[in-house]
Amino acid sequence: MDCENTCGGRKPSANAALCAYDPDWGPCNQLRYMWFYNETRGTCDQFLYGGCEGNPNKFETFELCQKTCELSGLDPCLEPLDRGNWCEAMSNR
């Protein structure tokens, strides 16, 4: 089955791309706990955030992380664009 039929023309979600980053402390030292999506575990985990910069994979609450990332990760047709050619990748999943 080819990718276009499998995914029905859907493109990867923007949410999936932002959830693919590793947690990033950032350069500041105003430590607080935040949540990030852990692709290896397939769930949201806490990490210490420095308080500035970092990357988009940081959320104030577990619920927001879960809503943004865990639900978008369930559909292989919505995987991040930076995983390579999304259409070709579907044939190997």
C-alpha cells in the first residue's frame, strides 16, 4: 500500500515536530520543573528548566504536554517532518 493511500494525504503535524526535541535546560539559572515529551518512553516526563530559551518541547503542566504530544504521536502519518521523507517512511513502519 502506498503512502498516499495509507495517510490519506495528511501531512505531519506541527505538534509532532516540536515534541521531538530532547529536553533543553537553557542558559539561565532560575530553576523550575517543566514537562517534556520523551519520545523514547512515549510519555511526558519532568525536567529541570533554567527559565529561559531552551526549545519548544517544554510545557507548564503534564496535561498540556500530554494533550500536545502524546495524542499527536499515536498516528504514524503525523510523525515529525524531520524524520526524513514522510511518505517513504510510511512504507517501512
